Amino acid sequence: MVFSRGDVSGHEDQAIDHHDPRAKITIVSWDGPDDPGNPYNWSLRQKWTLTVLSVFATFITMTNGTIITVAHEAINEHFGISDASFPHSYWPVTSWAIGGAFSSMLVMPLMEDFGVRWVFLLTYAIFLCFVVPQAVAQSFAALVVTRFFAGGCVAILANTAATVIGNVWDSERSRNMPVSIYILTYLAGSSVGPVIGSPIFQFLSWRWIGYIQLMWHGVCFPVFFFFFKECRGIAILAQRARVLRRNGKKAYSQHEIDSQETSMLRIVARSATRPVVLFFTESVVFVSTLWSAFTVGTLYLFTQSVEQVFAGLYGWTPSQAGYVQAAIVIGECIGWVGTLFSGKLYFNSASRNTEVPGTPIPEARLYLAILGGMFGISGGMFTYAWTSYPDLPWIAPAVGLAMAGAGSVIVVTGISDYVVDAYSKYAGSAIGLIAAGENVFSGFLPLAAMSMYSQLGFQWASTLLAFISLTLSFAPILVLVWGREIRARSPFMKEAIIERRKSIDSV
């Protein structure tokens, strides 16, 4: 998930110094602070329309990652693939996730320089092209390869909502609800994939999973085309400048001038290398990446372990195991309610902040996340583990799934919000890194599920995962205790503190 706050603050039009070689160029900017074209000044109806469209796109595209997992046996049989010694049937999901890891780091910066609308629409059209081979693939290799590119497209489409939210909502308080809804749709989209795929596979065939996806994505494209407005400030100003140039005026936005002095290759290179620097030099980013990546990877692991556990205990079919994963989605919805309470704790912390008085303490974002990790994910995995007995009803391990689902939303929301608040200017790079980590864990962690649950047993395999999650949940407690000292040593966090102080002084 990549959060990016749009640069939509403008100034009055100004001309370049006549001694400059670019003399007589008009700089196009906002027509004052109340310019209705500035996305921050849009009506609530306009803001929520674009927000709902973007989070809906997140939800429907994320289902593409896991929707085919319920049909793995039929796909194996059709292409002559065996899972006897290794879960080869999961490679289409692994390639999908790895494609997402690459594109989120390399392509997302294009939205920063060219705007959101056309990057989104072009990516969506390409995604549609790669949904077709998922239905008609004539070889397993073709399915794996096309899924790689589809996953790359989905990473861009799913993260568009984060960019939109940063561009149209101008304060932490106003962004709190949209961000929590976005993360819910991001995680629930992956978890609901098997639930949607189960009836399609049960009553039709595995190829119809691709056909029906093509139908609903195709129907949605005209909706996005006509209602998905541009919301990136620099793109709107560049569009105004182009209109003036067509009328014979030498007008440019400041971003257009700056872009002429910096090559796109350099921009992309800078965007791609900064996350690596953050990962190896910032302990907070390192821990946050591992914690969030393991959390999301666990949700994908359920697509493998749930079928193995419920088939082994109750003799369920893959479709029945797909249906029970609705418990995860229900838990995620419950967890979303918890994130609203987390936001209240965060904003109330402003009264206790002595570092930057009047602003919330960044670490307050982690209060509920730590509890969500301990009692939600870890507690849910322990419940899932020690209720996995054939003499106990199926609802018992399903409760464990719901607990893990609730914890996942609380944890990922807390991590994302904290990193955005603590790193501010570099939030896009930090969150881009976390998104890449989530994709890598989602792609490879489930590959170990079959051997783990076969060799360790249902109880101890889930217990191992619970202990790992519990350990990761304890690490952020150190951030709560020494958060101020950690920020004082971090050059990236220092910039965020300076920006906060400036914003307070300017009010």
C-alpha cells in the first residue's frame, strides 16, 4: 500500500525574472486559496465520490490475487501439475504477488509526475488484457506469466486509493476514515477471493472464474472512465497550462519547469533507491515492514492452510473451504470498527504532546495495533491451532480465522498511519517498501504451508505462526518507550517534526 499526499498547495500566478533565460514565462498556479479546482477545496460529495470509486477499484482488483486458489486441483489436473511434494499450484499466486512487488516500487512514481487518472485508466485497460489469458491459458507456464503482469497492474490499481486520499483530504483527521476504509478493502479484497471463487468453480468451471472476472471488470471500466476525475494538483495545473499554450500564451506549471531539469530516469531511480536506504538505515521502517508483511502474508497463507485443515478434519471440498474463509472477511470488518477507536486515541494524544504541542503523538497510532497483533492475530492463530480437532465443531477454528482477520486490519492500519505520520515527506517511499514486503511474503510464505501443516501437524504449525506474530507485536513496544529518542536520531523523522512545527507556527 502506497500513501502519497498530493502537492496541491498553490500560489498566485507569477512571472519568471526577466534576467532568466525563461523570461516572460507565466507560472500557472491556483487562483488563491479558495480555488475550486484545487482538490482540497472540492465539495464533500466530489471527494467521497472519488474516494469510493478508488476503494471499490481496490476491492475488486485485489480479489484477482486469490480467487483461483479454490480451483487448484482442477488446474493441476488440466495441466498435469502435481502437489505431491510441493504446492506447485500456488505459483500463479506467487507470480501475481511478485509482479505487484516490482510495479509498486517502479511504476507508482509515475502518478506523482503524470497524475492519477490516466495512469489508472491505462493500467486498468492493460489489466483487462491480462485477465483474458487467465481464462483461456493453454499451458500452466502461460497462466503463471500472465498472472505476473496482472499482479503488477493490480498493485498500481489497488494503491491508487491511497494516492487519491492524500490528494483530496487535506488533514489527518479528515483522512482517518477514508484511510481505514481503504485498508479494509485492500485486505478484504484478498480474503474474499476464495469466497467468491467457490460458487463459480462449484457450479461452472475454473475457466469461468476468469470469464466472470472479465465481465465485471469490463462493466466497471466505463464507470471509472467517466467518473474518475484527475485529483493530482500538479496534473490539474499542467492541464491549465496546456490550455493557455494552445491559446498562444507561454504558460507552464512549476512542476513542468522542474521536470525539464530532471530526467524521468533520475526521478524513478531516486524513488526506487530511497526505500532501500530507509529499509537498511531506519529500524522503525525495518520492523514495520516485517510486521505488516508477515500479517498480510498470513492472510494469503490461509488460502492454503484452511483447505488443508478443514479437508483433513471434516472432509470438506475446496469449495466448502473457500466459503469458510468468509469468517476472515467478517473479522476484518469487525477490526475496521476498532480502527475508528484507534483514531480517537491518536487525536486525544495531542493534549499530552510536549515535543510538538497541539499535534498528536505519532506513536499513539500503535496503541491498538499492538493489542491487535497480540490478541487478534496471535490469539486468533492460537485459537485456530488448538481448536483444530475433528471432535470440535467447524465454527471453533472459524472463530480463530475471524480473530486473525480483525487483528490484521488493526495492525496494518496502525502501521500505515504511524509510518505516514512519522516520516511525512518520505511516507511514499516508506509505505512503498512496506507494500513490496507484503507482496513478497504473500507470494512465498504460503508455499511453506503444505509442508508445515503436514510435518508439524495442524496444531503446532499454526502455533509456530502465532509465536512469530506475537514476537513481532512486542517489537513496537520499544518504539512506544523510546519513540522520541528514535525520532531524534533519524534524519528522515526530523524533517517530519520540522514540518509539523512549521504548520503549527503558520496557523
